[in-house]
Amino acid sequence: MPPFALHPQLIADCHVLGRLPATHLLLHRNGVVPWFILVPETDLANLLDLPTTHRDAVLADCTRVSDALRTLGYPRINVAWIGNLVPQLHIHVIGRRPGDACWPRPVWGHLEERRDWAESEIAALRGAVLDE
């Protein structure tokens, strides 16, 4: 079996922040909203197809990111795994709050604004999730 590799589109779209216990932690390059992407090491394409212990560990990582976002002042957390464009299993965990760039609509197809993350912002988000 070949070694695990992140899908090229995820690499193009995200900053790689590090590892959580069950997933690779990525941050979407568009800094308009804090949009994390968690990627478990699996060939399965659907979260619900993971063995129970693996799925529970992945969901625990999602909860960890969600808790960090709430601590940072995001009262709404959007979580989704879609996989229509990137077939590799990945979970979106996005911090939302009233007044953000596309509130209350979903970010997909409605996030017209774009800005890059400052290195200090990336470091702060990494630290908030990874407890650094």
C-alpha cells in the first residue's frame, strides 16, 4: 500500500498545520472565516464507513477544533464532509458568527470576499487547536 498523501487540491487550497490524534489539520487559505479541514488517514471516502473506534477518534478531533473556535468567539460551527470535488475523506469545521462575510448563508458558493491569513494568525489558530 502506498504511503498516505494529502490530495493535491487540499494542498493547493490549505495551510498544513499539523496533526491531531486521528487527523491531519489543515486551514483553508481564505482567511475570511476560520475554515479548518481535517483529513483522516484512510482509503474510505465516507466518514460513516469508518470503523467505530476510528470514526469516534475523528469526531473527537472535530470536537477539539469546534471547542477551540467557540473559545475564539465563534458561536456557530458548521461541520460537513462533502467530497464532491476532492474524493479523499475530509471534514470541514468552520467557525461562523453573525456579520461574517456571508452570514447566514453557507460558505460554499457565497464566500465572495478573499483575504490571506497573516503568519501570526495562522500560528495563533494552530496554537488554539493544537494547544501549543
